[in-house]
Amino acid sequence: MLADGNDSWKSTRVATLLGIKYPIIQAPFGGLASQRLTSEVSNLGALGSLGAVTLSPSAITEVISEIRSRTAEPFAINLWVSTSDQQDATGICQHRVEEKLGEFGNYFAALGTEAPSTVELRYHNFEAQARAAIDARPAALSFIYGIPPAEILDECHRKRIRTIGTATTPEEAVALEHAGFDAIVASGFEGGGHRGSFLRPANDSLMGGISLIPRVVDAVSVPVIAAGGIAEGRGVLAAFALGAEGVQIGTAFLRCSGSGASKAYRDALDSDAASWTGLTDAFTGRLARGIRNRLMDDLTHASPPLPFPLQHTLTQTVASVASAQAKTELMILWAGQSAILSDSTEASEYIKNLLTEVDACLSKLLP
């Protein structure tokens, strides 16, 4: 593919499948209002995505309508198939919740606020979310944490909604292909945010992209999208050399305006702190990668986390206040290992630079 000319890397099955100019996908940001960035990325010829895990079915309908008012180009909505752990909040006594909340006392004092008297846990039903998304008909639906019921995938196909699954191991990729997904994201552990493992525990499914991508490519026949630690042209070219036909990029887009990240968050991604990320389940109860700070270090060495999403709800009582006060040491700062490889703050600038970098790398490699 690469030997046919500098532009040949853009003409892949991923680009054709999704109806986009460049086989570049903006990773979804769950919990952030990223409608502006999603639409802008799509208008620039890539595929914008919005993470809807925290949204109610009615909110999903509204955000899709808003994105559609901003772009006529294809975009994707992302959902979590597993929205709560098997040992959910019903199995946790109130005393344990209060005990865990008590561990945050020093943080509330540092933030000059009182600990909440109660914590309201909100669950969102995956199938209701999926139905709302399907009814609104985005160009694509992407999923992590498993395989949706067959009837959901069948309905997507009937309505010509492209489906993208997420694999952290070759075995997961094979399961996704057998389920009927149109494309598969091979998600290396270098990436920021949650590890979407579903066949084995996330800690037992940690593979770097340079190993994962070619193994997934060899294991399935559908097009593969590389993700995890890709931020600039060299990473894109490496992913294609390993057999991928598209790339999914998260942290570099998170730095751009319109991502929904606060100024303090985006400034942290532009600081030396972004050089040091870690994997932890202490923030949400599920393994995820973010910038190491006081909150991560403290909670990682505290008592075991509660199940997802209860742990996330509790941690947000601190992190949301810290975000409002721009105190990054007590914020949750999802980020991948290549955060410092990009310094663009506008999506248009970033994509332009990315394309230029890929072409420059190709010019050095090809005669």
C-alpha cells in the first residue's frame, strides 16, 4: 500500500467504510462535552467521535442533533457495553461507601469544601442508550467493554450504521469479528483513558501497540484501526507499516479547543507532568491511564476501590471541585504516553501538521 505513492495511505478500507477523506478517527471522550470538536474533526475530513457513556438516552438524542447541526459529514458515537461491574452498588453497604468517602477528608479540606452528605449513583442502561443512538442514525457506532447483543448489531447493519469494536488482545478481536463488526480498533496500553478489556481482566490483557496491531491484523479479515500512543506522523506511519488501515487518536485531540477539557486540564497536557502517566483502577474501579498526580498516587495506595461506577462517582466528589479550582494535583487527567508529542491547540492545525508529518516520513522512506 505505502509503495504506491505518498497519498495511497489515505485510500484504505477504513476511509471507504466510514466515508471519510483521511483514515483518522478522533477518539471519544466520555464525560466531556466535545460536540464542537467532534463536528470540527468531521468537517476536516477525519471522523469525529463523541463518548456517550455518561449520557441518558434523551441526552444522546440531543447531542447527536447538535453535532448534526454543525456538520453534514460522518461522525461516530461511542458506548460502553458494560456500564457497571457485576458487583455493583447494590452489593455495597452504606457503611462501606461512607468509609471510602471518609478517606477523601484531607482533599475536601485542601479544596476548602465540605464532604457531601450523600452520594447519588446514576446508572445508564446500555441497551436504552444504544436504541437512542441507533434511532438518531449517526454514521458509526463504536463500542468498548464487550460485544452488544446480536439484535443491536443487526439493527445497526439494517440502518447502515457502521460498527466499530475495540480489542485489547487478538482473542478479543477474533470475538468481535465473529460477532459481525465492520472494523476493529486494536487498542494498545499506551493510550489514555480506560482499558476496554472484556475477555480477561484488564491487568492480564496489557499489550503494547507494536505487538498488538500486527497480531490483530493477522487474526481478522476486517479492517483494523490502530490506537494507543499515536500522536504524530511517525506513529501513524508505524501503525500502517504494522498493517493497520486507520488510526484512532485521543490525547492529541484532547488538547484542542472544543474537546470539553478545562483549561487547567489542557495546560497539564502541555506540561512536564504529561511525561509521566500511570495505569490505575483507583479513580473509577476500572483500569485506566492518566497523568500521575497526588490523587492518583494517594488512591492507588489506599484501600481497594469500589466497583465501577460507584468508585468513579465517589472520586468525582473531589475531582470535579478540583477541576473548578484548577488544582491539577487533585484532578483526574486521562492521558496517553505520547501526550508530549503534540502541541497543537486547534484541530485544524493538528490535522494539517499530522498530514504533513506523514508525507515527510514517507518521502524519506520512498525513493
